[in-house]
Amino acid sequence: MNRLWIAAAAAAALVGGCSSAPDKKSEAVPVPKGFDVPAGVTLTKGGTKLTEDESASVIYQVGTKATSAITVTVAAVRKGSIKKDFTFFSLDDATKASTPFYVDVTVTNEGPAGLGGAALPIFAHDSSNTNLPANDIVGTFRPCRNSTLPKSFLPGATANLCLVYLVPKGKALQSVDLQTGSARDAITWTP
């Protein structure tokens, strides 16, 4: 399983009652042994809560083959329509009753490793406290294109992705989570 290491910089808590915003830049950084954070990159502390268009930088470890710092920005969260957008799909009853959300994400590989074709651990977090993985859609899907990193994603490269999530009937989308090894360390974007 891919492990994602996060560190340094807190943002204002978005939950009622919390008001102070800690300094986003902190030097206490748990970094995997032997990994040097690229110059100019400040890692984001696990548990940070963000809003659309705010960025988070993390160390992304793909198994044992590649480790690189990446910067992720959730640019937009768009609500779709099963009836309109999935007209030509064969769906079961539960899926027909779900609500699609399209999450536009920008990812920059800060280096030092290439991450071509790697899947990102970004989930939709719903009102039942469930993390939903992005749905794989085969072929061209007009409302949401480019759901995976390019085959060649070298340091310095940026990719604009769109991830599709189907939130079950009766549930609401609470956040988009960049998942670490534990749910409590996820970096979250509130739409």
C-alpha cells in the first residue's frame, strides 16, 4: 500500500468554536530516512484543513520504487447529474441513486523521483464518515477528463486531473481528503 508522509504547517480549524490559526510554516518535519525535501518546498502538516485553491505539499511514497514531494491543489468540486452525465452507462440501482461529484485537482511533482502512472490517495469523505475512492471510468468521459497521472511524470511536471466520486443516496460530501497512513492525518479540502 502506498504510504504518504506529511509534515509541517497548520491551517485554521474549520469546525465551529475553533478560532486561532497556527503558523503554517513549522520546522518539525517527520521525513522518511534518506529523503531530502526539495529546496523551496514546505511540507503541510497532517490534519490540516484547507479550502478550494489552497495547496498542500507532501511526501508521496509509491511502494518501494519511488518517493517524491508533490504539491496538490483542489481547484474545484463540481456536483454532477447521474441522469444527464451517465446516460449511456449501465448502472445498478444504488449507483443510479447516487450523486456524482467531479473534483478538479492540480498536482506538481516537486522531485526528486518520477511518479508516472501512480494513483493518488485522494478520497471523497461523506457524511457517514466513509472515505470513497475515485471511480475509474473507461474511455472519454466528457464532464471529467484526465483522471490519472501521465505515464511520464518527472520532477517539475504539473498535471491537471479530474476525479469522479459517486456519493451514495442520503449522504453528503463533507470534504476531499488527501489520505495518509491514517484517516486522522488526512489533509482535507472543504468544498
